[in-house]
Amino acid sequence: MIGTVATILVGVVAAAHLGFLVMEMFPWKRPAVFDQVHIHFTCPQSENESAAAPIVWNAGLYNGFIAAGLIWAVLAGHGGRNLCLFFLSCAIIAGVFGGHTLAPIIYFLQALPAIIALAAVLWMKP
């Protein structure tokens, strides 16, 4: 058991990663989404979208794995604490890497919520 507050925070992080999955795997080619991803190749925009599609879909899939792991952790009951620690750590690492290599806003959208949730999970005694 990780406690009510920690469970809610882990759920928020899981929901965010489900949102990232949807944004990166389905409507990402829309200009507003594509511009936020900041993927720039040397070819024209239409070719950029085609070349970047597998990369962005892959990122979406990884976000789905993080969301699934966090949901699994919450549903696992007493055994879920270690799963939370692992999958929140994955989210933090991905958020820091994305913030550094893609766009600084990712620090706040992905890494910071996971850090807060991780702190809440650690706060709860096993």
C-alpha cells in the first residue's frame, strides 16, 4: 500500500503518460502538436512529418509502457511500492532527458510530477 495521496499522485502521472501516448501516436501530425515536438530535419515540412512519424510513435509507445507500469503498481497493492519506485524513476529519467534534448517544458510536464509522486511514495513507510 502506498497511501491515498501517493496513489492519487501516481495516478496523475499515469494519466499524463497516457495523454503523451495519445498525443504522440495519433494526432501528432497536426501543426500545433508537431511544432511542440520540435523535430527539425533538413527536408521540407511534409517530408519531416513522414520521416519523424516512427520516432514519435516509438516515444508514444514508451509513454504507454510507463503508464501501464504505474497502473499495474497502483493495482498491485502491497507489492506495488517497488513497482511505483521503478516506473516513476523511468518517468523522471525520460522527463529529464526529454527536457534536456527536446524542450525544457518537458521538465515540468513529465519529470516534476513524477518527482513529486516519487517523494510521496517514499514518504509512505513500506
